[in-house]
Amino acid sequence: MKPYRLLAPGPVPVPPAVLKAMSEKVLHHRTPAFEKILVESWAGLKKVFATAQPVQILAGTGSSAMEAAVVNLLSPGDRALVVVSGKFGERWAEICERYGVLTTRLNVPWGQAVDLEDFATALKAGFNAVFTQACETSTATLHPIQKMAALVKNSGALFAVDAITAVGCVDLPMDQWGLDCVIGGSQKAFMIPTGLSFIALSERAWAAQAKSKCPKFYLDLSLEKKANSKNETHFSTPTPLITGLAMVLRQMEAKGYGLVQKRCETLAAATRFAGAQLGLSLYSASPSPSVTALQTASDSQVLRERLEKEENITLMGGQDQLKGKILRVGHMGDIQDDDMLALFDALAKMLSRRYDRAATEALLKSAPVLFT
Ligand SMILES: *Cc1c(COP(=O)(O)O)cnc(C)c1O
């Protein structure tokens, strides 16, 4: 059996040292030993989010933090503008609608970044909050968040950013850019298993939180905030995951917060470089460093299944209108140079093409690794 290579845009491979630390013991969540890990994790997350506000750790996947954003910022009957540029934008809109929020979709052609003029025009209708992805993972497309934030600020609305495939691996300083809500997920740039999400609110967002009337119990962020001020989580929490998180954050601090971003950028560059030679063109007009979508001439679903069965490599295809048309290669997590080369070698074999392996390898080698 060939070694397993996980190259999806989440979940991602976990560094072996982190896997080991997570499996050593299960701490109770109300003990001094865990409190230390929790406090350390919060401090590390604040640095990654670049915010003076608390960053909460939720025991739920990224979608739970998305739902938390909606129910804590808004009341039924409020107005929301949602950027829909793929599957995850659609999810924002569905959550808003479930809670009786009057939802306007700004539909962006898949694979394209938000057009700032269209965005500014849409904002004129007046909204309580605007929801977007920083990177729309389903199309591997990055949006111009800093410029969008300035426009939203002028409109008076709150700006909530699903940065699950951005925070930690793309420049996104929350306070400096004036973002009101930023969301991250454990199984993406934070390179631990699925199960945790992270959410931070600005002062304005906390003021809206106090007034929001959407029903909430598990996702009431004010209760979590109160518990956190006593160095506790409100409910039980998966302590092994947070043990792993603390370890990753410690390493990010030790090696510099830009390292993961640099590595993602390099893996993305290598993927574009090798991909072009393999006849796989770039799908997105605004490609993200966290995930690359490559267009395939033949059915991408067939390629994906063969990679899985014959090579033990997992990556993702396209959904809906992109089904069978693209391959999505993730760049976050503990991906080694060998993993990338194994993928390109396999694609070269399947597509009967060649690529400059030595140049690709040299490019990959130029990137630092978080855990060596
Ligand atoms: C992965 C991801 C999510 C979270 O999905 P979960 O499966 O709930 O963790 C949300 N938004 C984006 C952009 C993502 O990439």
C-alpha cells in the first residue's frame, strides 16, 4: 500500500508530533493543567487573527461558527447582504434565511473575485450585516477583503468574514482592516483534526450581540465570553484537540507567523507551475494560496477516483457546475514536498504528460516547514 497523502483543502494532514501529543492523555476540561493550555491557545489565536479582541474556541466545525456569527449579530427581520461566489457563500445565505433574516444575495460568477463596483452598488440598499468568504474554497478564489471592508464600513453595516481557508495562511489582520467578525477552522491552516472553530467579534459586533434576538443556546457567544473571562469554556470541550492547537500555535510563534503563509504560497506556486506543464490550467481568476483549482480536459471525477484507488492520494473535485471540471489541491496542513511530487508524478502518468520535476522540487524546497 502506498503511503496515504491527504491533499484536500481541509481536513489536512496533522504533523506527527502533534498527533502524538493529542493522543497522550485526555485532560479534564476543568483542571489547572488544561487551563494553562486554554489560556495559551487564546493568546496564540489573538496573534494569528491580529486582534485585541478575544478569539473564542467553539466545539463545533466551521459551519457552527458561521451559524454563531449570524445568530449573535442579527435579529429576525434584519437585513443581510451575502456574497455568493460558490458553495460556502450559499451556506451563509441559507443560515441567514433559516433565522428569518431578510437576505440579499450578491451573486458573483464562480471563479471570480467580488467586483468592487458591484459590491459598492449593492451596499447602497442598506444592510445590518454583510457576509462573505475571504477565500471561497469551492472555487479556490480569494476576495479583496481589505477593500471590501472599507466599503462596508462606510455603509455602516457589520462585516463578517468566513476566513476558514484564509486566517493563518493569508494576510487578514482583523483589527487593522476593521473586520467585525472573523471565523477560522481547526482542520485548515491550524492543521489539527476537524472539530473546532474559532470566532472573534469587534467591539461594534459585541454591541450588536447584546441586542441580537435570533434564538440561540449552544452558540450564545456572550455565555462563552463570560466563562472565558474565568479561564473556562462554557461547556465541555475536546481537550485533546486544544492540546494539539496549542502546540501548533506555539510552533507558529517560534518560527514566525508568516511561515505557514509562505509555505502555502510556495505549494500553490509549485502546483500552478507543474499544473501548467501537465495541461491543467488555473481555474480561478483570483487564485488563493490556500487551495488551487486546476481545470481538467477530461472528467476530473475519474482522475480523482484513480488517484484515490491507485495512488492513495485524496484531493477534491468540483461541486455543482464544476463537477467533473476541476481538481482542488489543498496547500494547508503538514504537506511535505514528497506529497506534492507524488501527486504531480501520478498526474503525469495518468495524463501522459511530462513536467519539470527538478524545477518543481527546487521550488518546493524553497519553502520553510512548520514542523521538521
Ligand atoms: C471548510 C470550510 C468551512 C467549514 O466547513 P465545516 O465542514 O463546517 O468545517 C466553511 N467555509 C469555508 C470557506 C471552508 O473552506
